[in-house]
Amino acid sequence: MAKLSKQRLDAFTLLESLLTLSVITFITLMINGSVTHIFKDMESKLFLMTFEQVYRETQRLSASQQIPQVVQIKHDKISNSLGCYAIPESIKPSKELTITFNEAGGNSSLESLSFQTPTETVTYQLHLGSGQYQKKRR
């Protein structure tokens, strides 16, 4: 008879496999949550920069062409004579608003406009005549 050699076989047990899988799942979920939060925060910042740029460019266009220009803020988009820009779903404007700039680049309103982002509320207080605004974060 041949002598059977006893070899030890090292492998993961079912319990060790499940423990490893649960740790990896936990780490993945933690990373996913923080990445989603960072993505939404950057999306909000980029949108607010776009809004400010559209506002300033429309003001400059009205002053340079000596023609009244309009910025329209709807619940899902911002538009002017140069284009239309989508508002991300995670950002909500406080109201729909039309801002008219006169031939000198001044606006026709003392309105305030707020955007609710996932982390804060950003309010723009428009200054009558000058076309400037004051930005507040809460």
C-alpha cells in the first residue's frame, strides 16, 4: 500500500470570506458616500460660478451694445441672449425671475434671488441701477 502523505491545505473558511466581504463592502459604501457629497458640492460651486458669469456677461453685453438685455431664471434653467444653462437638480432657485439690464448695464430691480444647494443657501441681493450684487451664504 502506498503511504498517503498528509499535506495541509491552507484556504479561507466561509466565515473568513464573509468577514472579508463585509469589510470591503463597508469601506466601499463609506467612500461612495463621501465621493457623492464632494461631487454635489463641486456641482453647486460650478453652477454658482456659471450664474455669476452669465449675470456679468449679460451686463457687459447690454453696456457695450447699448441695447437692453435680459437674464431669465426659471426652475430648471438660466438663459440670456447668448445661451441657455441648465440648473442641476440638486439646486433650487427661490423663485423665477427676469433681470433686465438697461443700455448702461444697470439692472431694473432690487430683487433678491436665492439658490438652495444641498449644503447651504446662497442669496444674491441685486443693487438697483449699478447692476452689482451682494452675495451671502447661509
